[in-house]
Amino acid sequence: MTAGYNTSTAEDKKTLVLTEKPYQLVVWNDEVNTFEWVIETLEEVCGHSHEQAEQCAYIIHFKGKYAVKQGEYDELKPQCDAITERGIGATIEVMVD
């Protein structure tokens, strides 16, 4: 009976983790915007440090996209809008396990 309880508890914890921050803000690479502009945008819009924004920009460049932030939809939507208003491609995606 204890084993069944532990399994259920582990599943509950997994569910809590998955629903805590179910969305991610994804920034897409393009051939138009400079590294400097993307870095500045991530600093100003997402509150990233310069180093964090720079690392994100390199990952975006080499991988084609990168989830720069996780959170609730209502938290990420204004940030996504602000990024796209600056001419940078961004989307909000549901996180998958």
C-alpha cells in the first residue's frame, strides 16, 4: 500500500511541476535583426542580465529559436507583444514534457 501511495505522490508532484509554468516565450532567429538589438530587447523586455541575454541570442542564432522565459500565459503575452513590436519573431508555446 505504501508503494502505491509513493507512486501517486510522485505523479502528483510531476503534475504540479508541469502546470506551475505551462508556457514558454520562444524567440525566433531571422536574418534581419542584429545580435545587439536582440540582446537589448531581452534585457529591456524580459529583464535578463546582459550575460543572460547574450547567451540567449547566441542560442537563438545557432538553434533557430530558444525559449527565453517560462511562465503563465498572462505574464508572457505582453512580453511577446513587446518583442514582436520591435520586429523580432516571438511566440508563446505550451510546454511539453
